[in-house]
Amino acid sequence: NLERYLMTPMPRAALLLGMALGGIYMTGTRALLIYLASKLWFKVSFPVADPWLALAVFAATMAALYGLGMAISSLFFMAGRGVFNALGLMMEPIFFLGGFYFPVKYLGLFAWAAASLIPTTLGLDALRQTMTGAYRTGLLAPEIELAILSGMAVVFITLSIWAVARLEEMGRREGKLILKNQ
């Protein structure tokens, strides 16, 4: 579908934003249904210590991930479908460094400093703190992580819009949709 996406008469950033919002909607719907089912059928209680801060952290994390994902999507212009395999190889290290399996603070100062370049690292750490109320157990205070995530969102979205426009321009100049042969 990459060729069809590129032929649409609209900005690529708007197309990618629409796809991201559709994914967020579907994921949110599933999460809400799972939450309601667990609450009604299994009587699971899940109190959130600071729901507004958790929501702000979630939104900032999603915005930063959207910008990073859009910047990475511009790699498909340069290398075609081969990037898909490379992204598959990077998935498990990103899960490890992102804090999916355990809090990243236990990796040590240098590892978590490097891992903090991935928005999920700071987002998951702040969400753990704001949802459980276990403040001062994470990398940084949730408010500081929210500020960093907001900055990352601005930087990644700006970089991605520039990268997609630049690579689209290069593709037009070369006269093909993918700059490298598949």
C-alpha cells in the first residue's frame, strides 16, 4: 500500500496522523472494553493515583511516539521494504530498554540515560508512578518526565515532517516512489 499512500493528493504528515489516530482509537476502544469487562465480571479494582497527570503523560507519550514513528516511516522512502526487517530486529531491544519488562532504573545510570531517548521509557516510568501513586520510585519525577516527553514530541514531529517532505522531494526528483530498489 506504500505506493497508494504516496499517490494520495494530501500531505504525508496528515495521512500518517490519520492512521495514527485510527490506531489510537482502536487501541483505546479495546482497552476500555477490557477494563469494563474485568471490572464487571471479575470485580477488579484499579484505582489511579493521579488520573489527570496520567492522561497528560499518556498524551505526550503518544505524541512523541507518533513523531518518532513518522520519522522512521520516512526510511521506507530510502530503503523500501527492507526497513521492515530491520525494525523487526530492533523490537525486542526496544521493549527491553523501554521498560516493558521491568523498570529501567535498575539498568544503571548510563543505560537508562540512553534508553530515555525512546519515548516509551519515560512514558511507562511516569505512568507507573502516576497510576500506582509510588512517586519517587522512577527515573525522574512524573512532571519532569512529562516536560521531557512534550519536548520530544515537538522535536520528533518537526523532524519527521521535514524528513518526509525532504524524501518525498527526492523521490519526485528521481522519478520513482521508492528511492532504492526493493
